[in-house]
Amino acid sequence: MEASKASTGNLSVEITTVLLGELVSQVTGSTRTGSKKAGLYPVLQLPEGKIPALGDGRYLWRIMDNLFSNVCNMLCPAPGCISTPPSRTAMPSST
């Protein structure tokens, strides 16, 4: 439903400064039960300081929560970890 609203420009958003490190920490904490069931243990290696971004915190939360939930649900049931590199720069392309 929200995707169709976004594509037509009818989605109400509230743009604010969101601290991405805090958002990721909160989302990984809230998905900890699902990640333990999947044998995953998030390892956060965030850079020092705050990582600000402009966006709607509600929707960014839902996107990150959905991403982590999908990782937990779709990975093979083998032990592993999810890690984020401690960098403020863009990840290099795999191509």
C-alpha cells in the first residue's frame, strides 16, 4: 500500500535528522530473538561519532527492521554473523 502511495507522491513523510548508528543498534536489538533463532549474532562496528541522515525515522525504522527480519528468515539455518564495516564512505562496487 505504501509503495503505491510513494510512487504517486501521496505518502506523508516527516523529514528529520536521523542518527543511523542509533537506528541500526535499536533495530538489531529488537530483532535479536529472530536472529538468535536463525543462529545469527549481529556484530556492529560503527564509526566513532554520530552518523546523521535526513529521512523519516518511522519509515527508516520499518525499512531496517524489514531488512534484518528478511536476513533472519531467508538465510540458511547455519551459524553466522552480520557485520557492518566501520566506514563513513560508500562501499566499493562488487563489479
